[in-house]
Amino acid sequence: MENSSWAPVHGVAKNLLPSKEGEDLTKCFLLRVVNILLHYIEKTFDDKSKILDFHHPHQLLEGLDGFDLELSDHPESLEQLLVDCTDTLKYGVKTGHPRYFNQLSSGLDVIGLAGEWLTATANTNMFTYEIAPVFTVMETVLLKKMCGIIGWRETEADGIFSPGGSISNLYGILVARYKQYPEIKARGMAVLPCIVLFVSEQGHYSIKKAAATLGIGTDNVIEVKCDERGKMIPAELEKNILQAKRKGQTPFCVVATAGSTVFGAFDPLHDIADICETHKLWMHVDAAWGGGLLLSRKHSCKLSGIERADSVTWNPHKLMGVPLQCSAVLTREKGLLGACNQMQAEYLFQPDKVYNINFDTGDKTIQCGRHVDVFKLWLMWKAKGTYGFEVQIDRYMELAKYFYKVLKKKDNFKLVFDAEPEFTNVCFWYFPPRLKHIPKSFERDQELQKIAPKIKAQMIVEGTAMLSYQPCGDKVNFFRMVFSNPATRQTDVDYLIDEIQRLGKDL
């Protein structure tokens, strides 16, 4: 499916619709664009193709084979724009490639992609039913569905789709503070005591970022110790709350994690809910990564207790494979998001409209302009059904188990945790032959620290696979494998193991 099979496109952008004579040219141009995209998609799913054609930033800035990022004052031809489209994809990363394991969000769902195309074509804003009638009702349907899956009564719960998990977590903390101190909305932080919130030491960095943004301050985010698997220890949480009170601080919120970024750990939600009830604290669950497990009858028990949360972050663009971005914040109490955020701008949210203004959801958000993130999820849910998502997610869990079992048998790999993975995260070290038999020591760890970055760098340069690594606490750099890509098969897992050994054996 080569681009040359299409007729050449002459002209510049001003010759396209809505130009009076632009219909044929527009059709030809868009068909050429679709052809470029289809060619790219074919290569994405071909495991023999490279994940990326790597170049350093300075090379992209200097220009590559006619791909020039600089912007001129004069229009360029449509033919050049088509070349630019091709090159933009050529030098990017194929996140749908079966051997892309780098991020929690990966894969390319074709139904979701079609949904994104339709969304861009409709090009509307989510703040009122007036200009997004179908999309605002779809959002209501999806939020009800997700709240019901969490275990809340649909009529009482609420939510909104936001630009990502970090913003959803910010909403959770914002609403928690407003619930306790509604006067802050008008009078600001000066009227509050020294408020503090709690999160596990393995919690997402967005919690500190939210505290900084909201004027709470990162010093007032208290990190709670975790056990050896990365789960928050309830006794430590209780201890930290009591210590904070003795210091004259005022606890108001606990953030529990359901699927931590590195270890894929699930905090004990029932125990945390008990503590929150005792101390009258808001409980927010960051299930950005782990929320998708709620769709699996086999694995949803790992989030037992989430129904007791006051708010939840859930990112369908992670485990459920919806194209970026697609994140929801859900609250158990209806009306709080609106009360916390509404400013009742008269030019948008008039009370005397012709329709039910409850569907004008824009005043529940911090944003004014809000992208339509719901249609691609709605379309995928139609295509798969809840059970289709379940099959997909259960398969990721099986792949993680398979990967773990294979690594356990290899003496040149060492798992960060000996026990079977709780989620699709599998963390491990690779030991080159020269380090394999050296006893653990500071010197050996200093050498081991360099191995994962070197192997990853070589993978990127060769474009064969992408895999994340990081240090954590006293653990030097280790690889973190995550499964959330529907294109990945066991053969890709086997390939990755061989590739690490090939690239690392002489290090």
C-alpha cells in the first residue's frame, strides 16, 4: 500500500474546502493522508519492523532528508505536507508495536483510532449540551457505567473525564479539601489550618504535584511506609495520622494506590477505608493503572474495598487500551464537583435554555475548553462489550505470569520479587556473565546499576524493543516489564528475553 498509488496533489492548504472549488482536491488530499496512516498501521503491527528510527534531538532540529521542522512565512505545497506527515510518523515511536513495553499505556486499538478520527472531525467542546449534544450524554452514560462497576449507586455518584491521571488525582484532592473546608473557594488558603494528606511511598508523583499546585505544599504530603511488595502498611498510616495530629497538623485526605506505577502494587483498601472512617478523612483511590482490573471477574478482588472510597481515578487509556488521552475522576457524592468548581459564566451556562441544563457539565471542571475523550471509549465498549475488555485484560495477566515463570528458571535473570506478579508489572535484573557469580556487594551493585540503561540505549538505537527501567529505594536500576498491549504475544516475550541476553552478554 504505497503512497505513490495515489494521484499527485497540487495546490496549497487554501485550495482545500471551504474553498469553492476545493471539493475534489480535499478528497484527494485526505485519501492520501489515510493511505499514509494505513501504511503506518501495517508497519506498526509487523513485528519485523523497527519500533523507531532513532535520532538525537539535535538531528531532528537540524533537519533530516528534507524533513525540516522550521516554520516559514510562506505556504508550502500539499505534496510537501504529505511528505511531512510521512516523516513525522517515520521518526516517531510505534507505540502499537507488539514489542513496545515502555509505558503503562501502549497498543493501538483500531476501533479507538476510528473514534479519535470521528472526534477530531466533529471538533467540538465538552462544556455544554448545546454544542456537544451526543458526546455529553455519552459521558453521562459512561460515568454511570464506571461508577456502577466500582460499586456505587449510579443515581448518587458523579464524575468527569479529565486530561489524564495526574489531573484526575488533582480533582480528587481538590474535592476532598472543598468537602472539609468549603470556605476555601472564596477566601483561599489563609482561612485553613495546616492541612496534610497521606500517600504510600510508592504512590504516583502526581499527588505531590497536586499538593504543590493547590497550595497545600509538598512538605504536607506525608509518605507512608510500604511492605516489601510496595503496599501501604495500614499500621504505619495510623501512626502517621496520629503523629501529624500531635504536631498540630490537620489530616484531611488519604490517597490509596490500586496498581502502583513501578511494582503494580494494590494498597489494602478495606484497612485504609476503616482508618479513614475512624479519623473522618476523605479516601481517594488512584486506580489510574489498576482500575481496568474491575472489568475482570477473576482479578477484580484485588480492588476489594474501592466501593468505600470517596473518589477514584481510573484511566481507560492504560489497561483498557483506549487511545490517549482518556481518564476519569469519579466521586461517590453527587454535586460536589459542581459546587467545588462552578463559576456560572453567564455566556455559557444560562439557566433558561431550551433543554435540561443538567447536561451542561462544563462547570464541574477546572477547564473551560475540554476535549471529547469519551467517544473512542464508548465506541470500543460497543465493539468489545464488557466481556471483551475482560478477555483482553485476563490475557495480559496470563502473559505476566508466563514471563515471570520463564525468568524464574533463568540463572542470568533475577526477579525483584520472588512471588508471582499481582498485576502485569514484572520487575527484574539481568546479570551479564561477568557479574553472575559475584556475591552481592556495594561494588557489584554499582556495576549492575549501569546494565539496564546500557541495554535499553542499545535497544532504542537498534529499534528492536522498548522497555522501562528505574532504581527504587535501595534497589539499583532494574527493568520494569508491563503488559497492556493487545498486539503482544508469547513469542514477543521470548524475543525480548533473547534480545536482553544478546545485547547484555558482553557488558
